Amino acid sequence: MKFELAARCVFVPAMILACAVATFGQVPNRPVITEVFTDPPGDNDGPVGRLGGNAHQEYIEIYLPPSASLSATLNKDALRLTFYEVEGDSTSSGLGLVNYRFDLPTFDLDPSNGITPGAIPRPSTGVVVLGWVDYASTAPVVLAGTSATRVAMINGGITSTGGTYTFIAMNGAQDGGTTNFPVPTAENKIDMPAEAGSGVIQNGSAAYLLVNRDSPSYVMLCDDAHTAECPAGSDPQLANDAVGLNTPASLDGLACNDHGKFLVTDQPYDAPTGDDIDLETVLPLGGAFSLLVPQVPEVDTSATFAGVANGYARRFVDVAKTTETAADDDPVADATTAYRHVRNDGPFFPSPGRAALTTTPPELGVAGSIEQSVQVLADTTGRPGILAANVGGNYPVNLSTAAGASSNSLVATFAAGSSATGVPGQTLGFPTVAVTVAPGATHGAVADATVTVTANNANGGDPPVAAPIQNTTLTATVLKPTAGLTASGLPFQTTVFAAIQGIPASAGLTNEFRATSLGAAVAANLGGAILDTLTNGAVLADSTTNIGNGVLMQTIIRDFPDPAFYIELPGPPGEPSLVQAVLQSAEVQSGASTYDNSFDVGLTVLRAIRFNLPDTFTFGGFFTPTETLQFVDATGRAGRVRSGLSNATTTRTFELAILDTNVKDDNSLETGATDDVGIVVEVETVEAGSPVAPGEFVFLSYTGGLQGADIDGVDVPPGNNIATILFLDLDNLHTVLGIRTLEAIILVDGSGTGELDVAEIFSLNASSQQPSVVAATPNNGASLWRTSLNTVRLSFSQDITTPAAGQVEIRQLLPGGLFGPDLSGGFGMLVQEGVGGSPRVLRIRDTGGGDLVHRNWYAIRNAGTWAGVADFELHYLVQIGDVDGDMEVLDADVDVTNLAIPSLTPSGDDRRNVDGDGAILNADASSTNARIPSLFVPKPSGH
């Protein structure tokens, strides 16, 4: 039977409740399961042999609605309920059979006409808890206390609930019985003495069902080991509504699933899957109960609250599941939005007798100290989030912290961080604490401090926050590793430190990169202390460059190659090649599938890009960002809200910075979440005695993790990032391995889906100060628009002399990262004066031989052929007639030209002079008109 409420609520990804106002405070019209606590601390889940300090043993919690809300199909004066658990473990001999049944005593929900004889009145909160009463000794024979003073194993051990909720003693009929608590009218069966210690509620995979015992579809079933008293046996046949327990008897249900291959979004499964996933045959696709019983994963794999559940609770009693609305039943939606985990260490602690409604006052929950432990990198201040929550109703609260004195200020100090604001009910919140590692603190050193968390109402007039001030202890461990790890966990080579800076899109800025501290440094130091690899630095540091222009950004990035153009590079004699270096890495040898999709079938070539760096020192970088950074942890992840590596400021300096764009062709933004990348460096020079050879490939490890681990995406705070900067602190390469300078950096795709879109790689400590390109006219990635006499001017950081023939190459870009023959013989090279009259501008002009073909891309480059000048490579698209510079030839280009006709004044680089004769005449418009339309041409693959 489907009992429906009037409207449907949903949760948005941030877990903020979003539903129609009418559903707030609208309780369900039938009893529901609100909590199942499965796993108290220790080996024993029952009362015998438990840990002495346990506040709760296992229990089941149910909510009874007021009589006015109860469906007319249910008996408000004599409501008879039964709770079933059905085995879901695919390896169990009892798969699909009843583990136990509890027949609850009769409840009278309407006291206005008197209490039905033998019935129990509905408690004021509507909450009923089914649990254990204690035994007097480890031999489960004698119950503790007298029949009038039995001790319930919840809330620290109680003999009375105070009348606010009802406790039902599942074992209360033993040893003379229990009179201070009601007992089930029947149970089948607690196996004594074993289950008094092990407990009865399934810790693994099981379905929990609350059914109406008065329904014509109700079937009395028994534990599969105790079927004598049940003619119907022990099989509810949940997949079949024609036999066994039928759905019209069902009031509510949920399931837990602890199978390693269970995915909450894939339920219900089309059985058999071939993987023997728990519950797949009990709640299969098309099964009678499969849409009514959502399966909640036992393991939370999220970055914010990873761990194993000790129980399951409904978030809000009065927010409808899909099974309670007119909408289609959706177990995925119900599993992911209607329920949450219960954890022994909080902040959602077991809470028997307290089921939350949206109208319940807000309440602070703070996780225990065991959950508040972080690692913080030397030379940084990390700002981890304290694990807390609003565990009450849906009234938002603001959470703040205050930090006490450090247990060891020579290791770290603690201070208040930022608040978590507007935290809704039943939702985690993460106010931060600033943890500063003391100078000289050693790797592995530990300090802690008491942290006080305070919750205040976000909105005036809301009910006061319950338990608004709570303390916990934050423990910080210093990270200062000098080695990476092998696949077996042994120290290997060394490790480096990577940090990611998110650059959020801003409507008020044309160039968000220029507004960063690195952008300012590039603008001030390009060609000096900072060199660029792709010669895009000047464009990117120009405040007028719109880095949100997808066409522009896509023309300057380097794409990962298609499979036909994967690469392999030889190592020096006796050392692994690039492919071998990746295959032999600790990451691959550990069995991780990180790079599985980055090889060809024969494992001979690799999806990677090699960037020829300005020769760069591995140590002594001059630049430190002023913004907060997300340091990469040992697993390659960054930006986790509870990490001491997140939201960090630092005094560290960096040697390389990789600028990645999130802008797509249509100007929309990707998140960067799947932009996984491994980084290999190619060694140029080493110190005497180094174990590394010049030319060797070194696959990087981060923060003491596996050698070759990938950086697992660049989706970091603050979010909505138009670009990200990946900083690399490489000092350990020199200190530990004696690597002095780097020749190249190689990015290896680590996802097989997304990819890093590299717009530039900046050397922040170049080993030489050769003249380098600092600006180009037209900009790198722009179009050349003339039929002849196309001109490009390159501005250099230092004085230059005219290159000899062939030293500057001009080649067509071909697919697969290849190039056509050198066309530079058809061009003239002339050194001109730059700013201040110094010879720093190289004018490159075609001599009218027609070597540049319309709609083709060309590279102007120095690939080591121009000695004494830093390598460069610029790309241009020939679009004859692209007068307005939008990379296309359309009617608008003719219109712009016509407005200037005739113009006999020498035109110089005026784009309206299409034929290069120095005047703007009808012939220019005709040349343009002859090529309409000519739309944008993407670069060939690999460039």
C-alpha cells in the first residue's frame, strides 16, 4: 500500500533541503522507521559483553503520527505493527529469508475516546524505541534490576523514558518479565545465549520492513531457524507480490547494503548481475518491494564524511519520500536524500527517542576528537574544517570556532578560522581552525588544542539552538616528508609538493588571471625572473585579454593527442623510456587503474604531452602566491574541506606553475573534476654523485605518496573556476636526488575522460636568462589576414641579432603534433627597435610568394635552431580577409573594409589592407568577399 503526502521534497547536492512550504511540518500518514542502530562500539552488539562505557546498544526507532494525520485505512485506536528484518548478504544461506520478527504491542493513537484495553497510548513525541534491557551478569539468564526497574540499554542505561517516548524491551519477557517497559507481543526468536552478546540487528546487508499486522496482506513469518510456529515459513518473497508478504501490508522500509560493488545509483539491480551483489535477488529490478525499500550504502565514500555507518536514520520525519507522494517511487532519490548515516563518533550520534522533524529546534552536533585529526604541511597555515552538524530541525545555524592553547607551540599553534554559515537542519557544517606549523617543526611531530564550536541562529525569531556550545580536540601532525613510496609502501626516491589555486570567474574582470599574484608577477617579470614555455605569457598577463573567450583559449592550449599520435620517448642509455617509467611506477605496480586508458593496446605508446621548458632549476624559486592554496595530499587529492592541506597559506616558494583553463569552446566552464594528470620531469643536469642520470624520466610523488600517483582533478575551492594554477615546489628533487635543472615536463593523462587544458607553463627559476619572446603582434593564436606580405613582430626580453637562414622556422601544423617542411626561406627577417630603442623586435614578413595557404595553421618557432635564444613556438591561422580579427571571414569583414575605401595613406598593419599593397581599396574588399564564408578552423590534433 502506498500512503501519499500532498507534495514532494528533494535535496539539492549541497544537501540543503528544498521543498514546497506546505510539506514542512506535515507528518506522514502512517508509522515510519526513523532509525536503526546496528553497530555499537566493541565486538558485541547486544548487552552481554559490551564495552562498559557504551551509551547505547543496538535498537530500532519508529515514529507514530498523531491520530489526525493517520490514514483512514489504519486503525487509530488499535494499531498493530510488526518489524521484520530480511537477510540480504549474498553469501548467506538464509539470503532473502527473515532474520527476526518483532510484533509490537498495540498502540492507541487517539486518547480522546479513551484508551483501548490492552493498548499503549501514543507517546507525546510519537517516538517508539525497540531495544535491549540489561542482564545482571555475563550469563544472560537473569535480567538486571527487578521487573519494575529493568534497565534499558540506551541513553546510558535508563529505567524510565520520562514519558516523552516509549521504550519496548525486546527481551523483556525473560526472567520474570518487565513492567516498567512494554514488551513485544511476540518475537521470533532471540537465540540465547548467543544473540544476547552478538545482537540481532544485521550489521551488513539487510532489508528492514515495518508492516501492518491487521492488513489482509500480512503474513506471519519466522526466523529461518525457528519456523515451527509459522506455517507460512520464513520467506517473504519480496520480489513476488503474488505470494509471501504482500506490498499492501507494507508501511515503510529501508535497506542497508555493504557489498563492495554496490552503487546506490544503480539500484534496483537487474539480477543476476554476475557480481552477486547483496540484495540483488531480494530487491531486484521489477520486484514487488524493490521501489519501496531504498538501499542505503553502509560505506560513505565522500570526501567530507568517508567511513562506515553504525546505523541509519531518517533525516526528517515530515519530509516525504517518493513512496509517500504521488510521484513515481524512486529508491535512488529516497536512499540519497531521505536517510543519513549514524556514527558512533558523531556528529550524527545515535539518538534513541529523538526523531527530527523540520519544526524541531536546531541543535549543534560536534564529532568526537577521534574524528578531528589532520595533517598540516611544514611552512604553511592550513585551515581544516571541524566536523560538526546541525542535527536538529530545518532552522539554519551559523557555526564558529575558538581555539585554545597548543599542547606544543614548538610544533603548531591554533586559532579561529572562518565560520560555516546558514547550515540547514540534518546537514554537516565545517567551521575552520587555522593551524600554523611552527618553524623547525619536524616531520611527524604532533600538537593538539581544545576547539570550542558555537552555534547561533542564522535567522532571528527561530527557536534557540539546543546544546549551542560544545568542545572537541583537534590534533595536528606535521608533514615534512622527503621520500615517496614504492607499491609496497617502502621509501622511494623523493617527493615534491603541489598546490592548486582556483581562479573564480568574475563578471567584473576581463582577465581573472591578471588579478592573481602570479598574474601580477608574470606581468612584471616575464622575460626576466619568469619565463614562459608556450610564449603565451604576455597575452595571458595582459589585463585586456579575455580569458573567458573560449575561441581564444582553445587556440592557445596544448591538446592531449588522439590514440594514433600517442608518444614514446627514449631514456638515456640504461634507463627506462617514458612508457617504461610509467609502467614501472609505484602507482601502476600497486594495481591502480589510473593510467589504464592512457596506453595503446600493446602498451608501447602513451597519451601524454611533452613541454620543453626553459631550463629550470629545481630549487630556489622566487615566487610565493599570496592567495589560499589547496595542497595535494599523498593520494593526489586536493581541496578536501576537512584536510589540513586545504585553504592554506604558505611561505614556500615554487619553481613551476601550470596554468589550466576551464573555458570550453562555447565559453561555458568545466569543473576540472576529471582533469586527472600524472607528472613526469625530464632531467637536464645533476649534481656530482646524483643517483639520477641526465635525460632520465622521474615520475613525481606528492606529499610522501606513491611514486607516479596522479593529481586527482583540479576542481578546488572557491568553485566556478575559470582557470586553475598548479604550483610545483621541487626542492626535494635537488636536496634528495641531486637533480639541478629540468629540460622538460611531461603530463600524462590520468583519467581517460577529461584532460588538463594547459594554457601556459611558467618557469619561476630559469637556469639561464636567454632572450625570450615576451610579446607578439598579432597575438599567439591569432589570424594572419593578408594575401601576401603577412607580418609578425616578436618582442624579446633582451637584445637580439638577426637570425641566420633557417634558425627561425615556419612550418605548417599537421595532425598528430607533426609539422610540415620549413617555409622560412620565403620570409624576410629584420631586427627592429623596441621600447627604449633597444634591438629587441624581430619582424617576420612573407615576401609575397604565396607560401601561406588560406585556412591552414602555421607555427613560427625556434626549436633549438637559433642558438643563444630561448625556444619559442607561436601558432597562427591564415584567414585571408579576417579584418575584424574574430578568426572568421564573414560579411562583417567586408563592411568594415568598405567604410575605409578609399584610403591611400600607407596602412602599415591595418587589417583592412588585405592584399598588403599599403592602400585600402576595392581590391581589398573583393579579396575578402571571395572567401566568405570562412569559419573558424580548429588546430590539427596534437598542437
